[in-house]
Amino acid sequence: MTDSVLNIVGGGMAGCEAAWQAAQMGIQVVLHEMRPQVETFAHQTSLLGEMVCSNSFRSDDDEQNAVGLLHWEMRAANGLIMSMGDTHRLPAGGALAVDREAFAQAITDAILAHSNITVEYGEITELPSEGRWIFATGPLTSGTLAEAIRTETGAQALAFFDAIAPIIYAESIDMSQAWMQSRYDKGETEEERTAYLNCPMDRDQYEAFIDALLAADKTEFKPGETAGYFDGCLPIEVMAERGRETLRHGPMKPVGLTNVHNPLIKPHAVVQLRRDNALGTLFNIVGFQTKMKYGAQTDVLRMIPGLYDAKFARLGGIHRNTFLNSPTLLDDQMRLKSRPHIRFAGQITGVEGYVESAAMGLLAGRMATAEILGIPLPPVPQDSAMGALIHHITGGAEAKTFQPMNVNFGLFRPLEGVKGGRRGRKDRYKAYTDRAKAAWTQWLTRSALDAA
């Protein structure tokens, strides 16, 4: 191994983005991926960049939403993940959803075709003592490697439980009960305004559904497992346990929708499904991550009007995710303090979400490239979405209570001269995004890596 070659472990979104950024700048990259030799609970294919929990990158609004701003910054940096996401996007109102398999296939094809990238399949089980490395193994890091990381850091890796939503065959959905409509008819085209499939419930149906959900057989934790859930991916059963109305104010809220089959009656609750592929043959149930056992899952979900005869392409499930206590273990370049030739990137660093994980891969790839080329890299501006995230995970967060975090405006430095409160929120968010775009554009120019 030489210091001029960048080794990246993990072929998910963070690893692929890091590899792409470095390779585009002339660096020779070896991308190590353990699948298909070593499988995981969540993955269904051997493709690089596979999406497992959802097919959505969430809001694409780069003026009023922090994750939309992160989309903008990644596009400005010629990110692979956003490019493939845009190419294979599906109608989803104001969100960016993608055709899951076509997206992963396109990423795989791009990585395999790049002259500066070599893909090696097989498990890396130890932290190397030399070379330049980025570990982007994600929340499903293999047990052997996770143990090697724990041994090196002397700290127990933190963990939380993450859940996956079911996917249903479109042909099995009863459209005499369901209808197509985005909430508040949001979207510029008819396709966008009808991006979601809606299944209505009256009060009695909702109450019966909650009863069945609470009584259903569920996957239980193993003895000694005490990890909590990430609030952004709570199983529906956990939400129901917090109160019978919780789901009606969450993924089953009935607002902004009119039942075309019975427009004069307002649904008590609505279950939404979003297209999962370009063909429109698969739909995933939005916000319905679950830990119900398979038999109970099909029984309970078939209580939803329109899904009485639903056929499932994939049932939901729960798995344990591992992440580092990054504020303690990583420096501001995402390097392991005890072994600075090793960087970490992606969800294992304590960011949550596909976009956030890929963004940290983008930064790690650029940082490693600058180091290899001997080019001083300016600090990532804290006023950008990228900078707010990396600052949070490498020192801004409280180490004792560190938990996975989505990008949000609460991570940004306060603004001056912009009023707070609900009335001023629109102006405040626009000011955040304007400031971030200027800072990020300046950083890309000053870093000069694109011209290296």
C-alpha cells in the first residue's frame, strides 16, 4: 500500500461518494465492499449504493429546508449521489424520491467504469496500520470490524435500533378505496400533484387498527440490548405506545387530502404510500417502519382500507445500527485521533439519513484527496449545511448524550438581524440558505481541488 492510493471500506452511499470525489480529482482509489461474500439483514442486492430503509432523500427545497440545502451543496460539488438521484427521481411532491434499484445500478455502473477506481470484494476485519483509509461501513458494520474499532478506541461503540418499512405490489392495492394525491396538491405538474397513494380510515377503523398494532407480536431485543431508537425512524408500534393519537399527528395525519371517492367526508386518518420504482409497480408505506413479526405484520397492515388483499414485495423489519462517539474519537478532518491515517465517513460517524451520510463521504473524499496531493484545504465553513453537520459530529455535540442527527437549521450558527418566531420563520430559513450557499460556493472555489 502506498500513501498515494486511497482505500475506502464500504460501498454504500458515503463510500461511493468519497470514491467518486477522489477519483474525479485523479486519485487512485480501491473501494472495498464485503457484499456479496458477507451479507447483511437489510440489503437485498449486491449493488453499490443500495437504499434499504426508504427510497426518499426527503425535501428538495433548497430555500426553506436544511436537507434541501444539503442537496444543493452536493450538486454544486458535482456529487455522484445527487446526480444519480436526479437522473432516477420519481414523483414525490416536494421530496426527492428515486427508483431504488435503477439508482443503485447506475451508481454501481459509474463506479465500475471509472478508470481511477478498483472495486475489491471481501470483508476488511481490522484497522490497517499504514496507508490512507476511509471507513464508510455504515450502521451495519460487520461484527468483526466493529470489535476491531472498539478495541482500538477503547470505547464501547454506541448503537440504536433502526426499522424498515414494507413494500407492496401496486397491482394488489384496491383503487376503489384508495386515491392518488400529494398533500395540499403540492407540485408543479399533475404527476407531482398525484405522487402519493392514499388509504383513508374512519374513526372505528383507526381505533381497531391501533388495537391490533398494540397487540401484535413484535421482535424483541436480545438480553442485554439497551440501545434506543432514532426518533426519525420510530417503528409505528412505538409511536402508538406513546398515545393513541400519535400516528394521526404523524405519518397518518389526514390534513391536505380529499377522498375522491367520498369528498364530503373528511377521513379520520390516512395511510400514504409512495412509488418505489419508475414502473410504478411497487409502493412503500410512508413512515411505517415496523418491528412486528412477519405474520402479524401482514394481518395488521391488511386492515388498512385499500390494502385488504395487499401482496408484499418486502416486509418491514428492525436491525441494530452502530455508530461512533465522533465528538470524542474524531478530529475536525474526520480522522481517528489515535490513527490519523484513518478517516470515518457516513452514518457510522453519527449522522442520520442517506443525504447526510453521502455528504460526509463527499467531505471525507475531498479531505483525503487534499492530504494526498499536499494541497492545504480551508476549513469547511460552519455556515454551510456541510459545515454545520461536520462541526456537530466532530465537536459541536455533547459527547455524553451524542445521538444520530439529521441536518437541521438548529445546527446552524444564529443569524443577525432576522426576526424569530413562526411569522419570521420563512425569512429566517431563506437567510440561512442564502448565507450557506455563499459560504459553500466560496469554499469550493478556495479549495481548488476541482482544478487539481
